[in-house]
Amino acid sequence: MSVWKNREKVYLLDMINKIGVIPVSYYPDDISDECSDKVRALIDTLLSEKSDTESMNESYSGLVFVQRRDTVLALAELLRHHPLTKDVFKFGCLLGASDSSYRHSFLDITRFMLKVSQQDTLNDFKIGEMTVIISTAVAEEGIDIQACGSVIRWDPPPNMASWAQSRGRARRKRSTYTVFFQRGGPEQDNVSKWLKLEQEMVTLYNDPSRDFFIADEFGADSDDDDEVLEFRVPSTGALLTLHSAVSHLSHFCAVIPTSAHADNRPLYDIDPREFTEGWHSFDNRSEQSLSPCSGPFGSTVTLPRSLPLPNREFSTERIYRNKKSAHRHAAFMAYKALYDAELLNEHLLPITSVTEPHLQEEVKEMLKDVEQREGFASVSLQINPWTPQDGAARCWYTHELVIDGLPPLILFNMSRPILLPNDEGPTLFRSGQAPISTRLHFIESIGLSDARIEQARQYTKMLFWCINSSRMSWDKDDFPYLVLPKETDNHWAERRRAWLSKFNTDTGISKDNQYFANAETFGKEFAYPTDLTMVRNGFRFARSYRFVGWRFTPLSEEEENSLRKYYSRFEDLEIVYPLLEARPLPPRSNFLIHTSTPDIKRKPASEGRNTLLLPRISAITLLSQSESEYALLLPSILRSFACSITVSSLRDKLFTSTPLYDIPDSLLLTAMTAPVSGEPSNYQRLETLGDTVLKFVAGIQLLAEYPLWHEGYLSRKKDHAVANVRLAKENINKTLFHWIVRDRMLGKKWKPDYIVPDVTAKTETQATIPIDRKNNEKKGKKEQELSTKVLADVVESLIGAAYLHGGFDLGYHCARYFDMGLKWKPLPRRIESLLARMEMEDEYPSQLQVVERILGYTFERKSLLIEALTHASYEQNAHTPSYERMEFLGDSVLDMVVTDFLYHAPGKNYSPGHIHLRKSAVVNAHILAYICLASSTPADATMPGISSDGTIALLPETHDIFLWQCLLHSSPAILEDQRKTATRYKHRRDDIQKALMEGKLFPWADLIRLQAPKFFSDMIESLIGAVFLDCSGNIDVARSVMTNLGILPILDRIVRDDVDVLHPVSRLSLWASKHGKDLDYRYEKEKGKVSCIIFVDDKEECRITETYNGRASQEEVRFMAAEHAIKLFRLRDVDVNYSLLKKRRLSKKKKATQSKALVDVQM
């Protein structure tokens, strides 16, 4: 058109302007009435084919071929709006993609009327977003389009080639091929002729005479071998023969973990080949070239790429009489090589237990325990930190104890000096008051007969007896710890105690009441003093109260009724004034627990209501203000000191000659404290961190120790090494259980310790409880049943504490200390040995540079990157193993980085359950597949083309290369999966990205709808593993790459904005559990659809139906149903009250082991 003159252009424009465009009616009745008979026949055919297909529980897809491009557009537009098809089918168009000026006129405006590109249309058709494509001949051949269940020719094919090509698109089982033609016209004769030709081709193809005799590889030849070849294992007598080698090798390959679209079967190639190259050409159709070889034969067997062997091909010479013998010798050679590589046990079988042979039976028993998960072990009781470990006291250790706001005390103990960092003791928390700080400074050791000891013993007995007399024996005062005021100046108490002593002597009152005075007698004697501190509603077994005052004013009617009800056991109660007014002591007496932020101005709840007592049957406790505070606070302080002594003893007994000796007391104490103890901090968070560190360092040890093991062996060995039962046994072997702080301080039932245990006091009110079984409460029991999980958790928490204090080096030393049946070497040495095995490549695939740009990291050892990209189906570069081992490493690196991030999240202090929730959100296969699909880099795509001035020039252009496109594979199925998944990603990319960057809810459902195969997420993990190994184990470099990929930014946003990551199915289960509902998911499949129905208490509440495309779509519809039910039940507020919801569940069930409660609720 560039050569047209201006007047020609003006003339054409004038003609176009004169055209009158008549609007098309889109009313359903107009469309139906004005359709031709042929259109009606097409609609009937489409509806009939769809109904038949769905009746067989399959999804429908169809192709409609037409000749003219304008017919494609018109037919598609009509069918999209026809009332019988618009809501039933999703239509797409294909017009071809040629821009040749010889093929298209410049006036052909149909080329520019499609809004969706050809490739997008094909991709949508593959994933089911479009169900019917209307196409020109472009879809007959030359483009990648899947087989259809229905092919319809709107226009008859012009020739036999077109017939066969379009007919070939109907390749599904039970597919149909429909041709529209005029009855009696020339097209009918052509159809009959082509049907006849097609039948002749099928007959020729099925003619047995065209087949040559090809002997079966393992069946048709003679079964006699020229030699007897055997291999016997001396230790077990296991025998490998030529006859058993093939079956053994097949079994070994069958138990290797399989990857998607990878065949693990051994591949046999006969030498020479069955037929020479080019045997099928007409030039080589001589009788000699078509005759099969009669021998001699050789064989080559190739083992799966997932085996990281230096050589996976084993060949024999051409010396065997038949193919069977050649294959057997090759299999024998390969299986013997597997034994030499220690991939078989001494019974010539795959390593089922993945342990040393002599431990096979033990491991079997361990596996039983692992399956049970809740085993128990009989262990001796927790050490008593207050008694000397050798049982012989040699001196008393004296300390100055300062409690904020009180006069200092001298603390005596017999076991060991209490040395606290910076002399800082525990902080105490009392309701409605500011925190109380304490300090403890070691002074000196003194002799057992020091003059102050007896005085301290009596003073200590007085403090304890006044509060805890019901749980003590008066004659027992051999306490292992004693206190004494540093300065004695207590005239208040001395005069009153002297009076009480004389009064008790004169009246014959028992000595165990020598600190309690009858309130009526005491009040009269001392003129009802108001400086009292505590009173009791009786004597020894009575309840203690705080003194408020004397009540001289008469009671109201309501107060009198309340008092008479309180003393209902007395008939004709006489109320004599004054009365005692008292307040109950705080319900919580373990003041180490910080239950809430203190509000000094707010009064405690217990102060809101006072109690009235009758003085004549009540008692005054003769303690001064400071002594009362000592009596209340000392149990908590002594508890803290006991824990400190416990960890000091642990350090001296077990860790003296190890690097673990330097772990600070605070970390060590946290690591050794079980949740059931009720202490302010316990091992749960450290156990979560230590579990990850242990798996990380153990994985590296195994990867280096067994360089020829495939990922299946490595995973099973690691699982055995870090199993709870194994860790529990290591705990017992090291006697670590002695120092686990597992007794619980019950303040209301607290009683002092004795050097010789008290057997006369009431035993039903013990101050501590065992953590597992009730039968441990028997008097004098020297052992208790301790959960194997607790034993294992303590080992992991110690590893976590070591890692926090000394990084991976100290974490490694801690793991090595517990052995776990592994061969331990420092991590740098292990990584060096792994790198030493890497071989240099002569040539590198071109996509390596693309991957490096995406990762933001340049590999020094390209072979690591090649291995990380190599799928098990890849048929080139035979010596490079597939990525499974790198994935094994990358999985642990990913877990390590994410867990460390969450553990140290500023201001969060996540519980193990919350760490697990957020970690699961960013390490699951769905989000990693999304990362793989989203990771790309721009590439120059400059190509010659026609410029704006009509000349040929280089037209600058860029396009994105995605990470998933760099996978090295040789599988058409993988290619198809990649394209389908990329299409689904394109549809959902914006929604997922917006949710990840701005949303309040994690996009679980959208990620599931990607239906990404596992190899997408495997790529991310294997690349992370390769990076970590290439940088010599620098975790910061791996962390940087994870940032570049977008993993850590997603995690950071989840933490920063407190994104709700609760799984939709888990959210629904949480709701059902909270309300006591029975929740059930049921599936129905019919007419190519899958439905997920949610039943609540056997009543259908929600139903979602989608097209069935296999297991992935079933999981997708389950998510959609859960999401719909959440909206239906209005459960979105669960994310706001989630913590409160968990607390309610815990308080209702009152679980003994709170370490599991959070995870149970969430999962």
C-alpha cells in the first residue's frame, strides 16, 4: 500500500465511508431463529458429544475445522452467544500465524481481530480453560495440540492428507470424528473414498506378514549358559548367580525413590543392534539387511541417573551365544558393582535399614517405637540439687540474698556455691505490684558446726512453718538450705513471741502452735494492734489470710448472714466484737511466672472482697512484715536457685571436657527445662531450632560419608539417626535425664526439702508432680516413666542452645556428643570432601548463565549447577547424576534458613506451633513451585524485520527466560506439564502476587490451583543446595540467593504484617474442633466433574464442583470447598482470635504436655 497514490487512498476511504453497518442482534431468540440448519446440526453434535463423553466420567474437548478465516470468527461469535452453547462451552479460535505477503492481503483484517494469541489459546485448551477450538487447517499439523475426544469438520477436507491429519487429532479412547457434507454432493463421494483408504491403511498396518521375527530379550533364546558364574558373600553365604542377577537388579532399581516422568528400570542394549541404521529405507531393503543377527552378542545395562555412581553403564564383550546370556552377564557385572559400592547389605539386598548390619534387629525394634511415637522409658528420678551429689556434706556455703525492699538475708546451702552471672537472681512478679528484683552474692564456705547454723535452722523453720505447716513435720528441721537475717533488729516479734511462749507453757498448748496465738486472747493482751501481717481461720491445718484490721462496727444483715453461713458448722453462733477482717492470700504463689504486665495502680482481684473471722476460733501468725514477705517469696526464689544449681551440676558432670561447657547458664537452663515444669521458659523453642540444626548437620554428614547413596538411602538413614527413640536412647546413655527439670512447683502445695526425705508428712499434697504417669506418685519410688519424646526433645534443645551460642560449629559438637550412630567430621571437612568429588565439564549447557543471572550468584564449579538442573529423565551427559542429592541438601538448607529467621524474628518470640505454621507457608511445594514459575531474567531477542519505513532492519526486542525452562530433561511429558503449569500460572499470577505482597491471607487456594508437578519445587531446593555447596557452606550466601528468588521477602512480609497463614482446611478443622462438630470431606465424580462435599454432623453444608483433571484437581476442589465453607460460616475472624482460640482449647482440655498442644490445635 506504500506505493499507492494519494488520490487512490482518498477514493478507497470514500468507498468505505459509504458502507452502512447494520448492528447485529444478540437477543437469544434472534440468534436461535436466524441460525442455519447446518449451525443447528453443529450445536446438536457438540451437545451430544459432550453428553456422551461426560456419561463416561470424562471431560469434553473438541476441535471444529473450517476452511475460511472469516468463518472461524463468525462461527465462534455465534456459538459464544447462542443460548444453547454460551454457558456450556468455552470457545477459542486459531487462524494461523503466517505473515507472508503472498499468503495474506493487506486488506485481510481478520488477522487483527483475535484478542488472544495462538499460543495462549492452545495453552488454555490444554488446561481446560477452553473446551472447543474453532480452527482453520493450522491445527491439522505443525503445532503442539493435545489429542481431542471430538473432531468436527465444518467443511469437508480438500484431500486425503487433510483427512488423515485432522482425523489424527481424535486420538483419545472413544474419540469421534464427524464430517459435515451435502448429501448426494461430490463431498460424499470423497468421504467414502477416504474412508476406504483409511481402512486399507489399518489393514496393512495390522498385517502379521509385515513383522519380522524378533526374539524376546529374555525369553526366546536357549536357557543354557556356557559357564557358571557366582559371587558369594563370606559373612552370610548370600549368593549371586547369572540366573538371579537380572531379577535382583530389577528389584534394586524398583525400590529407588521415583521422580515424575523418570523410568528407574535398568536399560539393556544388545550388541550388535537388532537392525542396522537406516534399515527401514527402501535403499536398504535387502534380505541380508533385514535378517536378525544370530550372534555372538554383547550387552550394555544402564542404571538410573538418580544413582550417583561414577559409572552407570556396564558392558560385556560380544562373546555370548544368545542375548539372554549377554544380558545376564551385564546384570551380574552391574549388581556386583553395586555391592562393591556398599549399596547392598551383606545379604545382597538393598539396604533396608540403612544402618550397620549388626544393628538391623535393633533398628527394627526402634522403628516400631518410632511408629508408636509415644513410648516411655524407665529412668531414675531428677537429681536433688540441694543435696551433695556424693551424699556427704562437707561444709555450708554462705551467700548474701537481697530481695528488693526487704532487709538482706544470709542463705546457707550444702550442695555447692550458687554462682549467678553478675550476681543477678530471679525477678519475682506479684499481681498488681512492680517486679521484685533479687541479688545473690557468694560469701564463703563455713564449717558444719558454725554457731549461726542452729539459729538459721530455727529461723528457717519458723518462716516455712507459718505458711506450710500442714505439709510439714514439726520434728523435721534438717533443711539443706537455711536463711538468717543479716542484721537482727526485731523488737516487734520478740516481745510477742516471748508472751506466746509463756502462755503456751502455762496452758499446755502443743509446741507445733508456738507461732500461732489465739486472736481473741492476743487482741485483749496487746490492745488489738493493727501492725499484724497474717491471720488464720484456725491453727495448724487452717488457711492463712492477710490481716486487714479489727472490725468494731456492727454487721449489716447481709454481712451477718454471710458470716453465719461461713461458720454454719456452729449452732447458735454468738457474734462478739471486734471481728477480724482479712483478705485471702494471692491464688498464685509461684512468683517466677510473669502472667501479665503489672499495673501498680490496679488492685489485685483478691483485694476486692474481704473475709470476716471470729477471733475466738482464729489465730494470729506472729511474723513481722518482712518475715511474712520472706515466707511468701522464698519458695519461688529457692526454686530458681535449684534450677541454677541443676545446670551447674550438669555442666560439671557431663560437659567439663567438651566445648559445651561454655554454653551460658540461661541457655542451658532453658534447654533442660520441660514444659510440664511450669517454669517461665522451657525448651520448646530451642527444641524446634535444634531439630532443624540436627537435621542440617546430620544431612551434610551423610551426604559426604556416602557419596554413592541415592536420596532414598540418605533420607532413611537420616530419619533413623534423628528419630525420637534414637535420641532418647542417646539421652539415657549419657545419663542426661538426671538433669531434666521436670518437677512442677505447685505453690499452694509447696513444702521444704530435707536432707533425709520426710516420710511422715501428708503425701497427698506433694509440691511437685511427675510428668507422665500417675503411678510415679507412690512413696519412695526411685524410678519414673519418662516420655521418649521428652528425652529426645532435650537432646534437640541442647543442640539448639549450642547453635545459638556458638553457631554451626558448636551445634556440630553438640550433635557429635550424642553420636546417634553417625560418623562425625567437622562441617568444613565434609564440604571439602563433597567438593573434591566434583568433576570439571568440557562443555556447559547455554542455560547455565541464565540460571546464574536469575539466582544472582556465579558458580565456581559449574558441574554443581548442572547436577542441580538435571532431571532423572535426561539422556545426555550420562556421568552427571540427577538433582535428588542436591535437593536433599537444599531442603535442609532451606529449613535451616527459614527456621533461624523465624526464631529470631524481632519482637515475635514465636512458639513452636507458630514457627511451624509460617515455615510451612514458605517451604511447601506449592509456594516453591510458584517461585520457580515466577523467577525469570530478560534476554535479548533482536531479530531482522520490516521497519516502519518498509526496509529490512534489526528490530530490538526482549523476552523473559524463566527458571523452569532451564531444567535439563528428555521427557515430552515434562515439557507438556511445564507448558500447562505455566499457562495456569499466567492466569493466576496477578492474584497470587497481590495476595503475597498486600493480602492479609496467605493464598493457599490460588497456589494449589497451579497444580504444579513436584519437579518445579525440586528445582528450587536443588539449586539452593548447589549454591550452599559451591560457596563452601556459607549459609549467608544461600540466604542471599533465597532473597533474590523471593523466598525470604515473602517470609519477611508474613512476619512483618502478621499475615494469616493458617491453611483453609486447618482453619475449618479448628472451627469444628472448637465447637465440637464432626467434619467430613466426601468426593463425587460424574460427567467429567469432581465434587467435594463438606458435611458437618452428617449434614451437607457446602458443595463445590469442578472439571476433574486427576488427583491435583481433587485437591484443588477440596481447597475451594474449604474456602467456601469459611465464607459460609463467616470464619474469617478466626485469624483475629486465633491465639485466644488456642488458649481456650488448652484451658478446656488441660493437657499435661503443653509442648504438643499448640501443634495439635493448628494441624
